[in-house]
Amino acid sequence: MTGTNADRPGTAGNRPHRDHPALEIAGLSIRYTSRTPAVLAVDDVTLTVAAGQCLGLVGESGSGKSTIGLAVQGLLTREPQVEASGTVVVDGTGLDVTAEAGWAGVRGHRVTTVFQDPMASLDPTMTVGRMLTRVTGSREESLRWLGDVEIREPATVLRAYPHQLSGGMRQRVMIALALARGPALLVADEPTTALDVSVQAQILRLLTRERERLGCGVLFITHDLGVARAMCDEVAVLRHGRVVESGTAGGVLSEPEGAYTKKLVASRITVITDRERPVGLPEPTVIAAMRETGRAPEDLGERWEGGSLSWAEFEKERTEVQGGHTLELAGVTKSFRSGGLFGGARKQVLTGIDLRIERHRSVALVGESGSGKSTILRIVAGLETADAGDVYVDRTQGSGVQVVFQDAGASLTPWRTVGQLLTERLDNATDLDREQKRSRVREALERVALDPALADARPGQLSGGQKQRVAIARAVVVPPALLLCDEPTSALDVSVASSVLNLLNLLRYDLGLSLLFVTHDLAAARIVADRVDVISAGRIVERVPAASLSGAMTSDYGRRLLDAVLA
Amino acid sequence: MRSWPRVPLILIGAVVLAALIGPLLSPYSSIVPSGASHLPPFSAGHPLGTDELGLDIATRLLAGARTSLLAAAVVTVISAIGGLLLGTLAGFTGGFLDTVLMRVTDLFLALPATIVAMAVAAGLGPSMTSSMIAITVVWWPLYARLVRGEVRRVAGSLHVEAARMSGTRGWRLVLRHVLPSVLPTVAITASLDIGGVIVTVAALSFVGLGAPAPAPELGLMASAGLQYVVNSWWIPVLPGLAVGLLSLLFTYAGDGLRAALRHRGA
């Protein structure tokens, strides 16, 4: 792993001259034979990354984008059950993705990588300085590289171990390590997915600048169309291992031609998406759920397609007196004990939180990781208790408080069937007979656009989006007074996420649910909320009506979050 | 279940079956002499020979295996159930009850198990029942500890939190959302333990705390036959080998069960 001294990049003058593309892939197919039937992960893919160019590989989970990323780094050569055909040429060298021969001197030298999780790829036993100096050869060079990736106190960071750095800092170190080797091709596999939005914007800017300075090609793998548009010159859209559309980033993403790309682009939510109407393209399952309400117009599909279907049409007539609050938090304070066997310090997580949700209203709590937003949700749910302050939930409008967790898969008991999980909720909150329960379960599943036949399935047999819908169905099978959602869409693919947001909105208008939606995603918050509360460092810094979000946001922190959302 | 190893399963089936019905099929009694004494193995009519009293060793080994298996099964099942109940109670309620129960198990675990078992068996008077009681007394704390840890781990997971949010509490929560993921661990541990219990049962009867002579018990047969080891080696060695074989087979089967359950869980 010692860096070759020849060919050190970055120092002006001896930048290697590149007269061939950084990467050429032709007719590449990759098959995993470990499963029966064998899985064709990559199917006849042809693409080129020119020197100094950034190609975005865009697709949802299971599209094969990461397999291509692994293949061009030579990381499939030791996998026993992989078959491949087609050619891969890295920086002028033809290579076999399933054989080790030829990869030495390419992997980690001419191709380097920035992964999604820098903690997993940095050696926890080495200081940043030791790792970097192995590549750069000298302390001075290492310091210069840390400066280049905009680390403010490079001398301190040089002495630090990876676990002492924040996620954003680690990713910067990872980028410095990857670029200091002077690669012809940098593979960036979802490098900003795990980061907060404001950090994400900085990292993307940094990557673009360094790419232009060093002239290396970048293969940028992402599921996020906004990131792809901000970063890439060209994009290739992958689905089921095939490139379904490719071209310039601006062209493909603003005027998509293929049906799948259209759907992806339409599913993308930004701060200017129309929040009065369902997001994304019409989806049969969601339409069926809309019909279940009995208030859907006849020509539902066409009106959605034409953009004239409004949520207001699903709004239930309400006879009861308006006003009153479903949730009131007053002066809620919470601290956790942190570290230390003897005493240890207490870390203040929430300070004087006041939060009210009016009946039938929806509030989104938006903040970055560590802001305390999830702690508020857990206090409201009764899973934590506040140190001080009042928590009041009006339980007259429904049955208690229900939660939809971010990790829906883990929130469903793996050995219970979907039907059992929903029936259990009915057992606990109602006294219906067996037949009534069965029909309520069926209704609840239809309402979240799931096939009622899935009642017999166990969570392990469901996809990520289906699990999240089951979690929602369990939460609303007995309508709660208040529904809490903890980042319910952040682990989902864009098209699945948009249908989950549509379903939440349908429930909100149809059942008149009060909703507290906790998220880091301002764009998603705007879609499902009437009001957006911005939280930072345990304090609510701003409350803005969702309808006029961009205009009304005045706090520095709120503006920063807003700017970080990619158009 | 496709990764269940077929060979040990068949072997165990054969051994258990032989132990259960073998004594009925044998033409000899296990406590009435049936021929000349000190007959070596492969003698006519006595495939494993006879002992110092002229008892057929093959018949006695089958009867002894039956006693060992029954004793081991009873001890393991009672220990596992007891440990499961107390461990679940401690792990799920937490607090004071947890502290008290776990200090009691610590106390048992701190003492050398075999010696405590000997003391208990000696106190109750030598018999098969008292040695079973003695072993159960020292065996259950292991399960209580194990189960408590597992229950606490599972109880902290998101799906239990979610079930609690949906209104399920108390024993229903434990039965439906916690125990199903603890049971396989207990089953694996118990199946791996049977071999150990067989050895301990034999050890207690070897030192004279099991069933008194002439009961067909493997440990007793080995210890009583020890004085003839020079001239008739098969009298003490064959029962010893039988203990080893039984314990090995069950340990092997426990491993198979573990692999099968892990495979299913993955």
C-alpha cells in the first residue's frame, strides 16, 4: 500500500497528461451465480468517463450501480461466484473484472474511491497523519492536502484518529486520501448520502473543485437526482442493470425521455414542488387507496396526470368545533448523561421547547443530526420522559399516539405476520369481533396501497417501501389522536418515498389526522406539513408556514438549510 | 432445515432407539447373571463380553444409556424451563427483582458446580433421583443468566418498542415479541448441554452418589469394574467409551441444530 513516488499529482507542472478516457466500459454484463436463479446485476452496459469529466450513475436500490462501481475498482476479482463479460478499460489499460491479473498498480492507484461510510474505510487504529503520509510521502504534503480539502486546523486533524472526527471531516479526509494518489478515475459511491444537507453541499463543491484542479475523471454513483445534477456533466440512468437513458445531466434530468426516467424525475421533491396536489406520477396502488376513501372523483388518474387533482377534494367535512390543540409542549427540557463511569457530564439535548399542534394540523420538525428532533418525538411518544416542562396530548380525538419509525423493517416483529401485527393493535384499542377486525385490517392495508393478501406475509418477505406502508397501516388501523413520523422516507428510494408521502397526505386529509413529522429534509417536510419548525442545537429557532417556506424563512440557520436543498 | 447434518442425526436416532427398546430386545437381564464371568468381547452369545458377575455387558450398556439419556433429558429440560422463567422475569421486569435474582445466580455460578452437586447428592442419599436433583440445582443458573441477557437485548430492540407503542404490554409482549427470538438460543444451548449432563451424571455415579449397585448405570459400571482393568480391560473401559460416545454425539447434534437455526434465521 505504499504510494509510488513517481506520478505524484497535484503539484503543478508534473500533472500526468491524459490522452485517453479515464474509464471505458463496453458491453459489460455481471452475473452473481451464488443465488439460484443467478442474478444478472449488470446487463450490457456501455459507458465512457472522459478525462476530467464527471459521469453520474443514477439508479434506485438494486439497479446495479454499486456493482459497476465495485467492478471498475477491481473489487469483484476475489468474489468466487461472479461471472462477467464485456470490456473494462481504466486509463488505457484493459482489465478483467473477475481476474486478479493486472489490477495491482491500478486499484488504489489509478482508480481510487470515496465510499458512503468513511468510518468503515478509514483504518481506526491509525491517525489521519499516518494514513495520509503513507500516500503523500511527507508531513508537509499531508498538511497541504488537508488544507486543500478545506480542513480548518490541519495540524490538529493530522494527529486525530478517525473516530474523533465528525462525519463531514472524515469524508474530507477520505477525499484527500483518494485524490492524493493521483488517480485517473475517482469512484464516488454515494459520498454524501450519510451527511447532513449543509455538509453535503460543501462536500459536493469540494469534489467539483478538486476534480477540475486535478483533471481526473469521476464516476459518481448516486440515487439522488439533485446531487447528480449538481455534480455531473453527464448521467446514465440505470434500471435492472441496464442503462435506460443517458446524456448530459441537464438534458436528461430536465427533459427525460424514457418512462422510467420521467417517473424518477417527477418523484423528486424540491422546495418548489406543488404541495396542494399529489407528488410524482399517478401510481395505480395509490389511486386504489384514494378510491377507498369514497370521495375520489371518477376521472382520478387523468386528473392527477393533468395536475388538476387537489388534496382538498379528499378533505372530510368536519362538524366539530375547530381550534384546540392535539399536542402542547411547554418548556420541555431534556439532558442525557454522557460518558464517564464516575459521574460524567450531562449533555443538554433540549432547552425550553414550546410546540403546539392544532387539531387536524400537521407540523414538521426539521433539523440536522444531533439537533434533538428525534428526542422530542420520543418524549411525545412516551418513550422518554422530559426532565422538566409539560407534555399534553389531547386523546379525545383518537386512540393515543402512534409512531412510524425511520427503520420500518426493524420496527416490525420479524416472526409475526402483517395481519397479526395489525390485529394486535385492534385487540389493544378496540373490542371488535373477529370478522370486523379482519375487515378493518383489509381496509387499513388498502388505504396504504397494499394488497390485502399481504396480511399473511412476514416482514422479511416485503420490500422496504412495503414495510414502511405496513408500519403506517399499523399506526392508523385505529386512527390515533396524533401520528408521529420519524424520517419515514429517508431510507427509501425516491419513487417509493413519494408514494409514502402521498399516502400520508391522503390519511391526513381523509382521516383528519394530526401529524408530527420529524425530518432533515426540508422539501419532504413542506409536502406533508402545514407548518415547519426549524430546530437547531435543542432549540426551535424558527416557525414558518409551509405554504410560503422560502419567502418566510428568516433565521440564518433556516436559510442555510434552505440553500442546501438542491434545486 | 436442509443444512441439518444427516449422519449424526441418524446415529443419534439409532442410539436413542437402541437405548429405549434395546433392553427389551436383549435376551438377557441387566441385573441377573447370564453366563460365565469375565468373558471377553466377541464371545459366543455375548458380543461385548460379560463382567465380573457374568452379566452381559451389551445389555447393561443399553440399559445404562437409557438411564443416562433420561436423566440428562430431565435435568436439561427442567433447568432450561426454570432458567427461562426466572431469566425472563429478571430481564423483563428489571429493577430490584432483577438484582436479587441475578445475585442468586451469581452465587450458584461462583461455586464449583460438580462439588456442589456432590454435596447435594450426598445430602439426599445416593440414588438416581437425588443425583438428578443435584445436577438440576447447579445447572439452572446458567440458563437464567443466558435468558436474562437475551431478553434484555431483545426488549431494547425497535420492534418491541413499536409493539409497546401499539398497546401490547406485559406477558403478551414477552410471549409474542420477545421470547420467540430467545427460544432458539435456549434450545441450542440445551442441546449442546445434554452431552455435559450425561458426563456429570456418570461422574456422580462413578463416585458412588448415583444409583447403588447392581443398577445398570454407566459411571457405576466403570468405577466398579476399575479393579479388573488389568486382566479384563473391557469391564471398565466399555462403559467409559459409551459415556464418551453419547456425549460426543449430542454435542455434535447440538452443533448441527445451531447451524440449522442460524441458517434459517439468516
